[in-house]
Amino acid sequence: MKTRKKPLGSANMVGANIERIRKMQKFKQVEIIAKMQSMGVDINVTSYSKLEGQIRLATDIEVYTIAKILQVDISELFE
């Protein structure tokens, strides 16, 4: 498993929790991205990586969709 090369940014509150939960559930980023795209969310590998790294803002639809995919309450992503 790759380790983060850069420290987390401060552009969103959910990225680190998304990454933590995703890894706990043994999902790869590309699997999450594919599921998001199949649910109508236009996102690419770079954008998703920056979201998890808290380098870019996360949209409401992205947060909602990721919570659905990870099967967690959306509030869990903000803890």
C-alpha cells in the first residue's frame, strides 16, 4: 500500500476520514472512482486523490456519494 507523500491539506474536512474508512474496508481508490462514475459523479483519479489529501474542496454530491459507497452515515465523514 502506498503511503502519503505530502502532508494533508486544509481544503476540506472529510478527506482524511474518507481515506481511513476506504482503507479499513479494503477499497482501492480506482474502485471508489468507478463506483462514483457509475452513480453519475464525474471524477478522475487526480481529483479524487486531491480530495482525500484535503488539497481541494469536496462537493456535496461527492461527499454524499462516497458515504453511500462506503455505507456510512455522512456525519461519520466529518468526525
